[in-house]
Amino acid sequence: MGLAQWYSVTPNAGLTLGFAAGGGRSVEVEYNYVHYLHGSIEERKFYWPVDRKFYKSPDAKADMVMHNFMVNFNFPYNDIFLGGKKFSTYFSVGSGFYAYFHHVSGLTYPGQSKEPIDLSFHLPATKDDQVAMGLNLGAGTEITLSSRIHLDLRLRYNLILGSMRPFEDWGIKEVFPVQMLDFRFGLKYLL
């Protein structure tokens, strides 16, 4: 969903503090951290028109660190009882800030005009550091394991009003807005 042209599925870690708002509703304050490694550009090739061949940049590196701070509102949908367990389904909507630091280096300069191509002649490294507002929509279920411990499963769509620069020689277009689909698996401890 935009980010997929750069990175594959990556686990993240986070912490959520939730507050009951009555009627099964809840408000959450959430922080997440993810470190994306080995961007697809490390393996992509560019076309060099001088000799009409494709080349991979042997020193290419790409990674991105993302922190997000969000406030989410959860609305109950339905309770289902299966095998002695309670499954409480809900919808979630939230907003917050996504800070991401995207670094790309070691790309061979594709504008060379003399043969043979020098694969060690690099473009300047790029550092795109952004903080952008984002929205998320999700649906999930909370499974009661005991009176104090619940398992929370949620699928969530994130829309971030930020961008990632293009690298067109490598077939990577500008990403705007940045979009992610995440699956959340968490243990909830009730005080």
C-alpha cells in the first residue's frame, strides 16, 4: 500500500494505555516503534543507456525507523461466546503523529557518460526525516483469557499524510500518502 514498494512485512513493538469510557467503549494512548531494514532498492537494477545494460548498485543500503504516537477510540460491536471464551468485537478509529527517518545510501550514479560504468561512483546519500499527521481505522476482537488478562487482535489501516521521495531510475515512484496495513497482537492486563 505504497510502503510495500520499499519494504516487506516487518514486526513492530508498542505500548498502549487504555481507559474505559463506559458502555464498552475505550480510549487508548498508543506508542509504536518499527525498524524497516533492507529496502527493495538494495536489490533493484537501473538501466544505463550508454551500454544498454542493467546494473545493481552493490553498495546500496536503505532503512527506515518509524515512531508513532496515537489516540484511538474503540467502539463495541458484538459479544460472541465460543468454547467458554468471550470474544468482544469492536471498531477502532484514531489519529496521531508518525515520525519516520528514511535513509538511502550507496546508489551508483546512473548519469555517468563514459564506459565502463564505475559502480563505486555514488549519488549523495539521502535522509528524509518527517513528522506527519495520520489517521487509522480498524476492527478487532478482544478474547477474555481470565478476569484480568485479555488477548487483543486488531487489523488496522493507517493513512499517513507524509511522503517518501522517488528513485525513478530504480522504478520506485514517490509515495504519497504513506499507507500501511498492520495486524496487532497484544496482551491486555486489566487493573
